[in-house]
Amino acid sequence: MTAQILELRKAEASAAEWWRGAVVYQVYPRSFADTNGDGVGDLPGVTRNLEHIASLGVDAIWISPFFTSPMRDFGYDVADYCDVDPVFGTLADFDRLVARAHGLGLKIITDLVFAHTSDRHGWFHDSRQSRTGARADWYVWADARPDGSPPNNWQSVFAGPAWTWDARRGQYYMHNFLPEQPQLNLHNIAVQDALLDVARFWLDRGVDGFRFDAINFAMHDPQLTDNPPLPPGGKRTRPFDFQDKLYNQSHAGIVDFLARIRALTDSRGGRFSVAEVGGDHADQEMQTFTAGERLLNSAYGFLYLYAPTLVPALVREAAEAWHGHDGQGWPSWTFSNHDAPRAISRWAEGRDLKAVARMAMLLLMTMRGNVFIYQGEELALPQAAVPFDRLVDPEAIANWPETLGRDGARTPLPWNADAPQAGFSTVEPWLPVDPRHLPLAVDRQERDPGSMLQATRRLVAFRKAHPCLRLGDMTLVEIDADLLCFERVYCGERLLCVFNLGHTPVSWTMPQGHRVIESVNLSTESPGILPPMAGLVLTSARG
């Protein structure tokens, strides 16, 4: 990286709204790089490989939880919000990571889990002791029904009732996820204050933004109203899937808490906030949580993450929902992350994985909003095969074999094809390295000018070179079963983006007066024909 490019990146990163239209790289630290030989990735491993991330041209890094945790849900069960779990390192390691990232012009976004804690958290230890203690109502407690059964019909994401009996208090406590993840009571302002203090702690350490995990689960209906059933239909593998989750989550009071978060982040200047919003009402809640200027900067949902196929109608749904008018917030999009099977494996449908990866990356880079790249997407890693005896994801184990679970998206990143454990670790890692990932290792792709790694760098740079891709409006031009055409427009710049998302060639003729300025999977030019999985971006010949 030349000194001139580095200075340019630093200048771009210092802008107040650096996040608008940004490209963010997600690091899942358990699987990124292990430096101490325990088979688990760590913060020094992230720091050691920051040059790789910076070389992609991204603006920021989102780091999944590294806080003190018993790891029942691999860090999303936090026992201490203000310390680093020893498996990942120390607070000093985190400080070194931040300093090095900032030196490379990269922003740091941390993952805050504010809907629940671990049952090992000191707050929960205090809360379960009695019904009258200082933190008695910091969690959601309720009496049993007269027959001893749970207070209502709410179900947990990971199967079974969303309630667990606690003999100390003689009450049930609520958990939307594992029993080891008790639900915080954010209706209590003291809980909100404590969580805001957590955010201040990390802001003081130089963090540039937060991703708020499952934030629509942060508040419940205090009346504990039963959830109604969903209409019959569709594949259902968990009791959770049978209910319309109207009351165990998504309480209107969440908005006021988000306004308090935004006030805090705005007070520090140039800080970014993004909500993760899943579930049956995600679109509506994403809009609600980002509307106007007093709530979160952005939100993303699972529209693409759980989509079994990539079709133009999916892009139309996103574009029409996020039209950019009437005080609407700013969207974020991701095709893969640590919670969903890798996109190219979902979307390939027997096609060449590398071609699908190139097509998906160009599409992502032309989307309106912020975009997230999950570690391994820059290498075109497919979903890893993890045998049942190596599964560690509680959801995968509970629902095997009906759901793929999350382990296959969390296996170690391959750094060196010929090194033990693909250069991730010197010992057997916490999840196995898939042999199919070895030829896709970073060292192999660095030497291959036609690799997905090189394509990712080119496409990220292309997005950053065109303000209309980062900031412009998005208008659908033409769409059918396979063909997708849309325009991006900003300050006089107008780009036409065209994709054949299907399996066979489609008829399409380049508009007169246009020329191609970027393309993927377009090895031959046949007038009037667009090959399958081809993507191209055009500008006016006068542009």
C-alpha cells in the first residue's frame, strides 16, 4: 500500500459520515487467526492480519463479540461487557488492534449484545438472589401459572419455552435464546443506564461504532400476552416458528432506548450505529429503528442472508422498501455472515462457485446503502462441511439434520494452503478446516491475478471510485425472472447496472451511447446476449 493511498484512506475515514455507503468487513475472531496455539482465533491474530483487510479497500471492520463469556453461544452470551475473554486476549490487545487499524485508515465497529447477558453475568447473579434486591428487576421474571407451567406460550429461538424455572426466586426467568442467556429488562431505566455506560467504555477506547445484536428482542410486552399462531404453511423446525412474535419482542419502547444510544454516539462525533433486525416483521422494524435523525444510523436484516436463491425479485423487494424518501433511514446489506450458510453455496444451484461469487460481489458493491463483506467472501469460500461429531452450534445440534446450523459458515479462514491447519493455527482448531478451502487460501490467491481476492479488491475500489454507488439513488429499470437492470444516480453521475442472475443466456442489448466500465463473467461478447451470471456496469459514452 503506497503512502499516497494510505493518506487518502485516512482522509476519507475521518469524514463525519464516513459510514454512509461504506464497505465493512466482518471479522469472526474465533475463526480469523490463532496466534497462541490453542486452536481458537484471537485479537492479536486480527491485528497481525489487518494489512490483508486494509488491502481490500474496505472502510471499517466489524468484530463479533470478544467479551468475557462462558461461550455457550460463542460470545453472544456476555458475562462481562467491559473486558476481553482470555481466549481472545486482553484489553491491551484490543487497544493495540484499534491503534493499528486506525493507522491503516480503518474504523472499528464492535458488536454489543443488549437484549440479554450470560447467566454468569454479575447482574444476573444479583437478580436471582431475591425479589427485593437492588437488581431484582434487571431481568424478566414472572410467577408460574397456577399449575406450575410457564407464564405464557412464548418460545425460544433455540427450541423449547422461553422460560426457565429458578428455585432461588421461585419464579421463571425469560430467555429468547438459550436458558443461559437470560433476558434483560430494558423497561428498567437503570438497566438502560448501565448499558449506555458499556457503550461509553468502548467509545473511550477508540471504537468508531456499534452493531447492536438482535436489538428488536430488547423489550417485551410487560403484560406477557400470549403470541398468536402463524397461519399454517412452510417448513417449521422449531416451536418458535409456529408463532407470530408480537409480544416477546419488538416493544414500542425500544425506539426511546435507541434514541438514547444515538444521542450518545452523536455526542462523540463520527460514530456509527447499525441494528441487526431479524424476524417476520424485520422490514418494518428496520424502518422504524432508523427513521429521522434521532435513532440509529442504519439497520440490516436477513432478506439476503436466508434467501435460498438469488433472483431479481429479491433485489426489487429491497429497492422498493428502501426508496430513500420521506425521512427514511439508511439501509445496510449483507449476503453472508456468521449466522447464515454462505451465500455462494445457497445461490450456486450447481453453477460454478467462483462465477457466482464474482457476480454476487459486483451486485453487493452496486447496492444502495452500506454493504458488509463476511470474512471468506473475498476468497469465494463455500459453506464448509462439518460432521455431526464436530458440531458445536447449539442450534445445529438441537435441530440436526433439518437445519444446516451456523458452524459451516464459521470454520477457520485459510491463510496458507500448504501449512498445517491452513495457517490458521498450529493445532487442531475449534472447527475443522474444510479441505475444499485449501486451494482458496490467501497465499494462493495473492499469486493469482484472476483470483476472487483480486476481483474483490478491484470491485471494492470500483465502488469507492463512484460516488453514485456509495450515495446515489437506486431506480429499477428492467426486471424479469433472470434479468436485473437498475440505475444509480448522484450529482450528475448515472450508472446502469445489469445482471443475468439466471442459468441460461438472456436477450439484452446495450443502450446506444453507453460503454462498459466494469464487468464480471463476460468472457465473450455476443450482441444482444447476456451470458448467465454476467454482471456489468455501464456509463454514457460521454461520461
